[in-house]
Amino acid sequence: MARRGVDGIQALSSTAGTGVTIRVGRAGNDILCIEDDGSGMSSRCRGTVFEPGRTSRTEGTGFGLTTVERTADAQGWRVPLTEEEGGGVRFEFRDCFDF
């Protein structure tokens, strides 16, 4: 699932492949984060990013992030999408660690 999240960030970033750094890590006890330091995304994209068929690539299917969201939902996790200060995108898989 983390791989699909990274793929989604790359697909949504207009600067993918141009030195954008993607990080995967933990925040606190129950959050897995996938984030980049790219240019961010428009509010229009943030509102539709998990919709089936939504893609910014000509060769994309638009099902990657839909699959991520549905898998997270099936596990009882939440996946809010936020924008980083100074640009970039951040997916937070919340409530995904049992301690």
C-alpha cells in the first residue's frame, strides 16, 4: 500500500522526476506518513484525488489511490490528504498501528 501511495504522489506532482524527495515514516504511535517536497497540488485535485479513474498521467488508470483508500477503509484506517508548509503533499494513514 505504501508503494501505491508513493506512486500516487509521483503521479500528482507536476515536478515528479525532477528532484522531488518522497519520504515514508511514522508520526506518533498510530500514523504512517507518505509525503513529498514538491510543488503541492491544487485544491481541485485534492478534492478528487481518491475518485476512481482520476489520473494526471496519460498512461495511468486512476485506480491506484482509489485502491489505497478502499484498502485503508477496510482496515478501519483513515487517509487524510494534507498539503505541507512550503509545498508538497502528505498522505497520513491514521489508526493503522495496534499497540
